[in-house]
Amino acid sequence: MSVYNRFDPNDRWVSLLAQSGRRLQSAELNEIQSLALHRDKQMGDVIFGAGHIIEGGQIYVQLAPAKLAIIFPSKVYVDGIIHKIGEKKIPITGAGEEVIGLKIVYETITYEIKKELLDPAVGYANFGSPGMDRLIAVPDWVVNDPAAIPMYRIIDGQVVTAKVPPELEGFTPMLARRTHDTSGSFLVSGMDGFIEPAEGDYVTLVIEAGKAYVLGYEINRLVPTRIKLGKALESRRVFDEVKYYNGTDIHSLSSKPVKAIQEVTAMLRLDATLTYDGSSLYNPIGSDAVVDIYSIEQLGKTFVKGKDYKLTDNSVDWSIGTTRPANNVAYQVKYDCMKKLTQGVDYKLLEGTNELMLTGSSRPILERHFNVTYDYYLSRRDAFYLTADGQIQIVTGQSDINPPAPPVPPDILALGELHFSAGGLETKVVNNKPKRLTMLELRSLLDRLERAEYNQAMLELDRTAQITDQTTNKKGIFTDNFTNFERADLGFGFDAMIDPANQTLQLPVNQLFIQMEFESGESVRQHERLLTLDYTEEVIIDQSYGTESLNINPYQVFGSQATIRLTPSQDSWVETSYVYETVWGWWDAWWSGNRTETRVILDENIPYIRQRVVTVHGEGFEPNCDNLQATFDGVNVQLVPADGSAAGTKNGTVKANGAGKFTATFIIPENIRTGTREVRIYNYV
């Protein structure tokens, strides 16, 4: 049997018009349905996008014991239809990049497959006869299928990007276009980069959590991102750099830092013992690259260069004169030749420097030049940026002595640059900070500009007064920009603090941060970081009769069921810097000793979180779940059970109770940067 359908959107059909007296075609029924589905798709695409998740669809990646991606039940819009999809566990490799997509397969159901499609009209001639077939859509989650709609992107077992419900994706491009036209791509908060301590030939770039808009699309990264990058270890070779030997064994090389010395060639003065037997006027010296013969002697007799002999093809040529050495009697030759020195014997590169040291007995001829061929490291500049789909990408620049800025693609948000010093000794992050300014910040900038204009006008008046007024009238004037201590007299001490950010001077403030504590009693109730008077809850209005039933979770979608809560969830503190100054002779009139003054001169926020004890409350875990371990910003921490919770089987872990709850404490590790940091509780059985 054939199914006919002549519908084509390019034909611009609006409706099918039935005519009296004409028979109904099967194709016309199919075309009516196709026309309706096409209209639904056009309307749906305006509101939603292909693959838009209406409900559910949370993803959880399990790496042990089996590597699975678990996608919870969902409702997804595709091609004008909202598809209902059940939970599915998808095997993954957990290594590299993997893309989970949604694939829709259409199948035709006939009466041979499903007998219920036969005509159920009892008592009529068509009873039990076949009718229309059914076309069904079967949605399925697949991995790395180019024919599927990309939904989730996983890198090394971590979910990087995913569809975020529920947004009107059909409207989003229009809103994004307007946002980009008015403000461009900008940063709202966070996403600063910094370098973690290096390991071998690599460093780790950490991008802080934050929020940004790229091409008008909102990008919200909740946890820091770590990217492993290679150091600047590329090199370039210098051929035959000329050095002058004046008796000094240590010579500095011009291009720095030096990676390795490849070759050193020098002119050496050597001795050779030859024998003239009269059979040939040429006596080979036995060395290559002979430059000159310095002298020839035999039994106290000295031969004259240019009269008795000359140099020809690394040999002593006796053909130019009549005076020759005695036959079969050895004579001594001193000659100059270019020779390649042996590394480790004749020379070496001084460790930690860019200097060549001559170490062996083979030394260049005094007041002569020698050549050095060596490799030296090059610097590099990389760039990191954010794309419209939420990915952080790295552009590796060209290594050079003064490397140029790496080219970045258009339509991205450039977050900053990485400056790799030659040889990987240091890596510096330069954050662009393309941050959007709020109206309050713009108002503050305007106020600062107005103050700057006023101060500039006053400065001009002061300059005019200094030029025009008499010198005798200029007294009692002192200025200080409060950015350094150049004009401060530390010898006498002072009780003021400098704020270099705002360039202001202020009196010292004693700041004391105390963790909230209280003695348990009947009059106080604690709510994490808040204390209130004790109270009793009382029902004011009670509606004991239900007016209607409402299924608040019809698809049993719970997402990530386990949750944790930290106490305290945030911390603030200030580090104080001091200056110690010894004052001599300040009371010489009646005592000859001295005293030491201490002055608080600067309060500043430090870049690392201080170590302190944090309490973590967990719930929603599997009952009696064992070996729950924790990481703080990717660093393993030891969990100590608290409030009656049990320790896990493994050291440093805890065990959930029968209700899936636990309470434990841990200490924040050292050298953790300030900012939003991820605390993760997990167990691998």
C-alpha cells in the first residue's frame, strides 16, 4: 500500500477546499494533517527552539562503578511536537569530548502490528476491516550522533554545557540581538583568570565563576574552570655568535635565556712533530682547518715562513725554498687551526645563568675570537575568551623574542591574555575585565570626573598663585597624594592609614571579626548566621478541606536529589600590615636609650582564603551511604563526623544515616584563592 502526500511548504497552501460532488482522496487527508503540523511547527519555533526542554531533563554523570550519563524524565519540543521522554542511562567513556543529543525516529504502525487499529464499529459492514495507519515519533538519547540535536556536552566526565529550561528560545535570539546591538559582549561579574602553581612543563589556568553576555546570550558559569597549558619552551638557534677571548673563562651570551649550547669553535695554537724523508715536498700536519703555521724548528734551527716553507692544504709545503729539514729527523711545528671544542670537557653552560665557561686545557688563542652556536628560549602570548555557547577557548600565540598579540576570532568576549616568559620561568595573567558598568557605577564615575575637573581648576589656581605671589607669602603648604610613603617621615611615626585604591588618608580602625557564638538557652534560636528570640509557631488560618487536586510533580523529576549546606557559607576578614621603626635619642635629655614604634599603615584584602573549620550538612543521599568524601576547590579534605554522624569505612570519610543525612566538619586547605569555590561531596564504591 502506498501513502500519498503532496504537501510542500513552498506551495504556500493555506487550506484545502472541498468541492461538492467530488470524491475524497486519501492524499487530501494526509495533506490536511501535514498542513496543520507545519503551522504548529512555525508557531512553536517562534516561541521555542529545536531541542528546547519544557520540563525535567536534568543530567547526572556517574563515573563509578560504571561510567554513565543519567538523564531524568523530560518533555522536549522538536518540530512542533512536545515529546515525552522517560529516564535513560547512557554509557559514556568519560574521556575527551562527548556530545549527548536527541534523535527522533519516525515509525509507521499498521493493523498487522497492532490489531486495535481494525475498525471497532460493531454491526457495520466495515467492522474488523483495516483503516488508516499511524505514524509515531520515538525520541531517544544518543551519544556522538551527528544526526541528533546536540543537547549536552561532556568533557572528561564533566558536564560543560547543557540546555537550560525553561526559556523562550524563539524570543531569545531577538532579545540577544538587541542586547548585543546596544551593549555588545560584556562581563557582568567574575571570570578573572589566575595561574595555579606549575607542575613540570605545564601550568593550570583557572577561570573564576561568573556571568557574562556574549552576542547577547547569557552565560552563567557556576564553578571555576581549570585548563592545562604548556609553558613557553620553544627555542631559536643562534649560529656562530662571536666572542673575544682575553684570558677570561666566563663569557655572557647575548640572547637569553639560553636553553643549550650546541657548538663552540675556536682558533687554537697546537704542536705537531713531523718527519721529512725527502720523498715528498709536502708534510701533512694531521689537523683539519689549519689557518696558519706559527713556527718550525729542528735541532735548534728555525725555518723562515714564506722563504723556506708555506701552508698548502693543511700541509707544510717545502717547495718554495732550498732550505729543508734534515732527512728522517723529527722537527716541531706550531700552527693555528679552527677546532670544535668538546662540551663538558672544554666548556659548559653555567647552571641558572646565561654564561659560557671554558673549563678544559684547550683555550682559544689570546686576543682572538671564537664562535658559539646555541639555542635560547622564546616568549609567548596566549589569549583566552568566552564563546556564545559558554565555552572558554585558548588561542596559542606565536613564540618570539617580543611575541605579538595572538589573533582572536570575532563575535567572542575576550577575557584576557597569558604572558609566558621564555623558558617557562613565569606566567602572568592579564585580565581584560570587559565589565559592564551599572548606572550607579556610571554615576560614581561622573562624580569622580567632576571632582577631577574641580581639583584641576584649583591646581591651576595654585600654579598661578605660585608664579605671581611673593615667595615670603608661600609658607605652611604641604601636599601628599597618599599613594606611597615618599613624603612620610617614619622617624617620628604617625597614627594614620593609607588607602592606595582611593588615594585617601584615614585614621586607624580596629576591625575585629568574631564568629557568632551563643550559649544554648530557651530564649535564643539560631538560624545558621542569624540569631532570633525563641518563638512558638501558631496556626492562624487552617484550610482542612481540599478544593482541587494538583499533581505538582507529574513526571517524578527530582534532578540532583542530594544537597549540602555549609556553615559558615561565606567568610570575610582583613589582613593588617605594620611598619616597625626604631627611634633614637628621642629623650636624650634624661635617658640615652631608644624605643620602637609600631604603626598600622595599610589594611588590605589578601588573595587567599584563610584556614578555618567549616561545618557541612548533607541530606538527600542514599540511606546508609558509606565513604562520603569531600573536595574544596578540587583539593581533597578530611571529613570529621559531627553531631552524632558516623565515620566512613575509609579514613577521612563519613557515612550517611538511614535518612540519607550527615553532619561533618573540615578545614579549608592552604593557598585557596578567594572568591566562589566549589565544595563537592561524593563517594566511589
